[in-house]
Amino acid sequence: MRICAVELKSNEAIICILALEKGLFNVPDCRARKLTLTDIQGTKALHAFQSEFAKLLSDYQVDKVVIRERPTKGKFAGSSAGFKMEAAIQLIDGADAQVVTNTAIKESLKRTPLEVSTKDVGLKQFQEAAFTTGFAFLNAK
């Protein structure tokens, strides 16, 4: 199974593609590390973001999109741009998208701790939350 794990921050979708094949994890090279919504008020930019994300999913033959949940209120609440991007991703035709709770991620990591760093698998530090989300999701299966 190949997934695209996503962490939404401000107006950026930070991504990490992971594959689980025969019990082994693989982090293939990807042309994009994050996608940005340039204009959070305009529909053209939202359509462009959605099209770019759909093209990425198609090019890398992604089976499922896993989005890290953000709180809706409080100190760490997600931005309106983040929720727009989440909806745009979930509404991509043919995309199987799922939001994963922080509780589910913590429980999965408790059962199967992450033993590699993002640097070890060729990712940047800012992709750590997306990588952790994908790793936890694949281990929960």
C-alpha cells in the first residue's frame, strides 16, 4: 500500500509518500515536499492546489491520503486555509482520504515506536510530522 501522509500548517500541505511492501517501509523520492495554497480567498488558487495535489497522487500511484488531524479550537487550532486545503484534498475524485487523530497516532507509536529519523530516510526536518503520521497509520493496520 502506498500512502501520502499530510500535515497541514498555515497555507501549506507538507507531504511524505510512504509505501509498505512485504512488511518493509519505503520512502520513495518525491518531486514535492510541500504544496502551498497561494491565495486563501480565491477559488482559482484552491482549484490549482487541488489539481496539483491530484496530479501528485496520480503520478506516484498513491492508494490513500492520510491527513493529520488539527484541533478546531484552542491554542493550536487549525487555520481556515488548512481546513480549505483538507476539504480540497478530500474532494479529489478517486482519492481515498482519511483524517487520523493524534490519539490514534500516539497509540500506534506506543505499540510500534519509530526507530529511524526523517534524516535517515532522506526527508527534511519539517516533514517529520507527516512522516510520523504515515508511519503510525501503516503500523495501525
